Amino acid sequence: MALQWMLLGVVVVAEVVILLLLTAPLPRPLAQKVVDFVRQILQPGLAVVPFAIFQLLEVYWKYEHRITCTQDVCTTLERDRFQRSVFKSERNALLAIAAAFLYWLIFRVTKIQQDVLQAGEKVRRVKDE
């Protein structure tokens, strides 16, 4: 059960690292290689979006079907357990949203970087002529 959330956490960390590499001021040849590498992993990486959506649906289902502890009849242990489950659900929802959002952000930044590199090549060709 917790393995899927750990996997999603690792994916989010990897997406952050990729995003940092894309936005780092690198020399043109290295930037081109980074953009090419990221473009190659974008399509297989798209699998993270349906996985994150599925995890969000699971969080929502658990939220709708959990036992609430809002009465005075609840013991301290039950109340603590309820609060921990709420915090865990919120954390998991944020993690799933972050995974999908970071994928989209990587996709857009890669497209922008590719356009910038192509424009630089066009300018260089015009100058050489």
C-alpha cells in the first residue's frame, strides 16, 4: 500500500531534478543534449499522469468512505487515528497533484527550450550567410 506512494514520491523528486536540469544555464551543446534526453523520456514518462489520477481517485474514495470521528463519544486514540488519516490523505493528494503538474511543467519547459535552441540555430545560420 505505501509502496505506490513511495514510488510516486520518487517520481516527483526525479521530475524536480529534470526540471532543474532543464532550467539550469548550461552551455548550448550540453543544453541540447539535455533537451534531447528529456524529449526521449517524455512519452514513456506520460504514464505518471494516469497513475497520479488513479491515486487521486483512491484518496477521494477513502475520504468519502472513512469513519468520521466528530462526536464526543470518540476516544483519544480514535481521534488521533482520524487526524492522522486526514493528514495522510492530504499529503497523498498533494503528491499526486504535484506529479501530474510537474510532468506538464517539464513538457512545456522542454518545448520552450527546444524552440529557443531552434531559434538560436536559425539566427546562427542567418549570420553565417
